[in-house]
Amino acid sequence: MKAIGLMSGTSLDGVDVALIDTDGETVEAFGPGNEFSYDTVEGQLLREALASAVGIANRSDRSGVLSVAEIMVTQKHIACVKAFASIRGLNLREIDVIGFHGQTVVHKPEKGLTIQIGDGRGMAESLGIPVVYDFRAADVEAGGEGAPFVPIYHRALALKAGLPLPAVFVNIGGISNISYIPEGGEEDMIAFDAGPGNCLIDDWTLRHKGKPYDEDAKLALSGKVNADVLQKLLRDPFLTKPVPKSLDRLSFKLTEVEGLSPADGAATLTAFTVACIAAARHFMPERAKTWIISGGGAHNPYIMAGLRRVLGAVDPAPLVQTADDAGFSTNFMEAQAFAFLAVRRLKGLPASFPKTTGASGPVVGGVVAESGSPKG
């Protein structure tokens, strides 16, 4: 099946669109991918939506700015699909399904609550293509963390490429999440959020430099890590909490780095991201032979150098490489994953498992909106 995946992650930087050909168990072919950035107004609207959603207790609540943000997110994603088709010369009538993650504004699985804004039914109507959306709710209802959801896709990639196992996939978006792929079956995978990825670095850089991210780690590389502050950050109880576990984008604050210079703050926060990923090894039953790094953090030279240094400090040292270097996609792996998950949903195959999210059993996640179906 030809499937398009759409991902707007916790970095709030834009929409990733990717095409794959899959049966929901293997990937038959990788198609193209494109990134479409949020403009300044759209990005600010999303930040306001996140702030307004902090006190929400009902996942159907779309009061105030959330309603405006949901309309924007839906229209933006529809426009991105159309632009993607135009750029790539695709006939949308040949697309079998779209996997639409939406934009997470609340993720509190401990309270049984996860909210991704975006009107999947409206998208299906507009594009005339079936849309699978609201992937995380069913897992949370089954007692799971509702994240991460990409391990089953990572396993398909590892098997397709014949990677030496165990292999670890790390996606460094706003949050860093881990997929541990062992030699056993899908029920043996382990997955969890490791800690902040780019979110604190991005928020710090926006505050001090007016830019949404630290391009090429220039700010971090110009500073020095404050060891005392880093140790305070590393005492956060989340880091020793048993897995599976997941994070909300707002779970960590900039409080500990207040008072540092812009450069030293960026260096310390970037070192924190590296340390959180390295600490994830304690939850793995065997030493990984391969680490595959994707997401925006894979383009950060400070992060990649730090990971290669820390993860390579064992004998034998594992191979640490970006997804691009491994023959996958650094930028579009998560978008591809939601295309894969959409096909799995149509076929009734599970997206999450007890060891990846903590759910009571394998969970088939996502709501299907048929093309032309009325809005609910």
C-alpha cells in the first residue's frame, strides 16, 4: 500500500511529510520526504496552545486558543500534503491512506490523558483519502504511556537492513525516545522516552537569541558546560524511573540553567541531552551493537560528537551513526513511521506492546476516517 505519513513533533518547527510503500510488516520501498516549516505566527500559536492546555482534564476540550490552533494544524497539514504531491509529481488518488499524528498539546499518561490536536475527518473529506489519526489514545486507555510508537517501524527497518542486533534507534526531536530492538520477536522490544532532546535547547536559544534552534550547535560550542548545574539536571527522578515511560514537552523546565550565560546554558543543556541518552543504557538487557540516530538532534554536531564519545567508551565499541549513514532517513523517519502505523491500523495489527508502552497487551491504535465520511 502507498501511504503518506505526517508528523508535527515536539520541536514545533514544522510538518514532515513522507511516502512509503508497505504492507504494515515490511517496507517495500521508501518514497520521498519533504519538510514544511511553521512560520512565525503559526509557531507562536502552537506555543500559546501548549500553554493554554496545561490545565485541561478532558481530551475533547478545545476551548479558547486550542480551537484556533486545531484549525490551523489541520489546514497546514492538508496544504502540506497538496504541496508535497505537487513537488513530487504524485497523484493523490493513488495514495491508499494517510497517517496523521497531529500536534501533541498534552501528554499526561499518568492521568490517562493525551491530546493531539488535528481534525482527521476533516482532512479525509478535504483530500478524499482515508486518514488514520488519534494514534495514542487507545494505548493510554489500555494503561500504556501512549509513547513511543515508532519501535515496531524501527524493528522493520532493522530486519530489512540486516543490522547486527541488538540495535538501538534514538529519535532526537523535542524529546529523545529510545527503541531497543533485540534478536527476539516484536514482544521483546523495549522502548521509552529518555529525556529532553531539542526542546530545552530550542527554548533557551529562542529566549536568548531569538532563533528557534541552535543551528550547527554554534551557541553551545561557544560555551562551557557547568558541571554543577548538569549534575542537578541529572538528579531528576524521571531518569531513574522504570521503563516504559514517556514525557510531555513541558515536563522539564529551564529553571536550573537560569543565570548562566547564553553560551554556557546552551552547552549545559546540550550535554544534558547527551547524558540522558547515554543513561538509557541502564535499561537495556544487553549491550547494543549499533546505535542509529535520527531527528533534528542528528544534525547537531555537539550531540553527535558527545554520543560517539560516551557510547564508544566500551570495548567493543558499538557503531554510532546517523540514520542517513545507515541507509535510512534522518529527517523523515517518524513521518514514515506514521505511514507504516496507518497501514497496520487498516490491517488490525498492533502499534504498541507491553514492553514499549506499558499497555496491558498489544494495542491496535488509531481512528480511521474514511474519505468523504461526515465529521464527528
